Amino acid sequence: MENKRTCLYDKHVALGAHISPFGGFDMPIQYTTIEDEHRAVRTACGVFDVSHMGEVTVEGRDAERYVNHIFTGDVSKLKPGEILYGMMCYPDGGTVDDLLAYKAGGDSFLLVINAANIDKDWEWMRQQAEGFDIDLRNRSDAYAQLAVQGPEAERVVEEALGIKCSELTFYTFKTVGNEEARINNEEVRSKNEEMAAPDSAPAPNSSSLILNPSLIIISRTGYTGEDGFEIYGSPDYIRECWDKLMGSGRCKPCGLGCRDTLRFEVGLPLYGDELSAEISPVMAGLSMFCKLDKAEFIGRDALIKQKAEGVGRKVVGIELADRAIPRHGYAVLKDGEKIGEVTTGYHTISTDKSVCMALIDSRYAKLGTEVEIQIRKKTFPGTVVKKRFYDKHYKKS
């Protein structure tokens, strides 16, 4: 099957990006070097095309009840304009996907899912929808998306795109009129006023999540550990945004290569590596995102049992004393016996250390435990450490 292409594909090619398949799409991996793009996000501002991500809208009388049924978090606790990270689980506790739930109102949600899982997730969501009075739609082909990330992201979004975003705090969002966002002039406003509450969490109305050309969604979210924003809109609008951002000279185009190094440094999981149908949120160390005291959700009983009885394997961080780089799939050993495998590993760009995340036998998951990693024909000593190898920098107030 031929890979899909985002609405920005021709612009990536024009910039000389290295293109490779990812999640069923031909995506830019890097434009210059992964190191340069990584540092741009850590120190200034980088822009990612993330239009390959999937979007599902849930609307109707039972929207909130349905989302709580399939989602490990409790969206009933959210105010309109707030976002929650969590997982969808199988009955045995395995992970269907990790995702973001955007709450526009009790009867309206946007669920953002991973690109490689769109078809699988959509089929799973449809199967679980029976008996709920909802309008469930896969809008993945209608939305395009940019991520503007880094300590300069707020200023770049406001000045280059003309979108006021300083009032947004971490994991909040709002909708704005497309015409207003196109015009960098505070005196000119479109007929579509910003739908914002007076507090820090703006409140879109329930009709705002079915995409139309006059509305965009902007959230203070990202996958890099830095401050930043994700912007959802029509393909035409996102192309305009990309051109303005590139034309501003204030941000660097970034590929999925540094997106992975950035998320890894701050301990964020990647589905297929640190989460999967065989790796539950409890095994991944993500129990904090599972509201086990919630009345009901798919996989709840299995996760409660795992928390109470323990799990056989856990995802941990490991730091090597050597500069050798542990890669996905490399064996983790204890006294010469295999106890697990590396899920993601790099020599970190921000901290200059060889580290990895690995799924290992829980008996050896205690911090400070000494292990070895097999790299080709040699073994290198390592120590179990926290999975966060670099501090996050979010705007939480």
C-alpha cells in the first residue's frame, strides 16, 4: 500500500528534508541534522508537521459517558477548554493507544490518536460505541496540524501567526476564527469571535470540534518537554501557517528524528516501544494516568489487579557508564542472564549521556540496580535510573 502524504509534503521536499515512511505516511525525518533541530527546540523554537496524527470527534448526549468508558482518565473532572492525557486499554489491561482528550463541553470531545494506530483505534472505538447516544466521526483526513515548540514558541505564535495564546496554560485549548488568525492586527477581528472563558481555561462551544474553514484549535501541548503549542486546522490554513512561520526566520523546521530524541529525554513514551497491547500502563509506569477509582472503564479490573499483585515486567531507565549507544531490541542482562530488552536508547543531545528505556524483569527494576546491556558482541555496565533524563519546561500557571 502506498504511503499517505500530508498537506505539507511538497514544502518538506522543497526544503531538502530527508523523507522516510512513518505510521503509514511519508514524513520528514530531518532537514539539517537531528542534533541541530533538537537544540533549536530546547533553546529557541522548532516547528513540526504532525498532520499525520489522527483525530476523532465524539458528540452527543452520551459523549462524556462514552469517553470515560474507553479512556483511563476521568474527563468528567475537566472543565471545557481543558485536555487530559491517558490511554485506551483492552480488557486484559494491554494498551490500545495513548491519546489526548480535548473537552469542549459535556457533549463534545476531540480525541487525538497516534498516526500508526488510526485504523485500529477507529475500529476499536466503533466497536465500543454500541448503546451510547453519540455521533462518532473519524476526522483524521480533515485536520492538518502543526506543533510549535520551544521557549520562544509563545512569542512566535503571537507575532508570526497573529494568534493570541499567552493566556493558555499547560493542557488547555481554545478555538479562534480563521480570518482573525490570518491577520496580525489586534484591531481587525473576524465575525467568529474567540470562544474563551474569563479564566485561564477557555471554553469552546460544542459545535467547534467539527472542523470548518472558519475555525482552528490551538492548545498548549506538545511532545518535546518544552513549552509549545499544537495548532489544528484545515490543510489550506495549516499551509499558510507553515509559510508564515518559515518566512518569519524565527523558527527552525524539525523532523520526526528530533521529535523522538526530545520526547525520549523527558521520559515520554512512544506507542510500540514503551506502550503496546502487551505493555500495560502499569507496566509502563503510567498508573498516574489511570483513575482506578473511577466507576468503570475498559481494562480497569485488570489494572487494579496489576497494581495490587504487581507485574512481571516494568519499563525503567538505564544509564551506561560508557558512551556506547543502546538501541531498540538490545538485550538487558543481569549476571549474564537476559532480563529484558531496550525499548528506546540514545546518547542524549541535551545531557551527553548514553541512556535508554527498557522493559525488564520487575525484580531488577529498583533504582540503583546494576545491569548490563549487550551491544553487538560486547556487554556494557549500566545502572537503573529514573526514566526522565532531562527536566521538562512547561507553562503551568
